[in-house]
Amino acid sequence: MSIQNFLLNKYANWKLKDVPEAQRKQMMALVTKDPELFKKIGEEIERRKKGGEPEMKAAMEVMKKYRTELASLMQK
């Protein structure tokens, strides 16, 4: 396990402490498969939030935009 993955796991465990363990592991597996995609998604959500859009709406819109990429990751 690389240092980046270790830190990412620790952060996810802290940030997603209310999420069930199975879902947390599934999310971490997706992030490890394509970290650049999730970096792009996060940056785009932040840009929209800074533009005044509510966080939930920004997240939903960005996730819709990247729906096909996310679906293909889940199929792998």
C-alpha cells in the first residue's frame, strides 16, 4: 500500500465515519481505480460552490455529467 492510499483510507474513514463499512470500502475501491477522475469531480464541485451554487446541487450536476465514467468504473 502506498503512502497516498494509506492517507486516503485514513481520511475516508474519518470523513465517512457515518457511512456503513461496506459502502466505504466500495467507494474507496472506486477512488483507487481512477483517482484523477475523482480529483476532476471534486475540483468541479468546488468551482460551482464558489460560484454560489449549493453544494448538493453542484454535486448532483457534476455526478450526472460524469455518469458514464462512473458507471464504467463500477463495471470493472
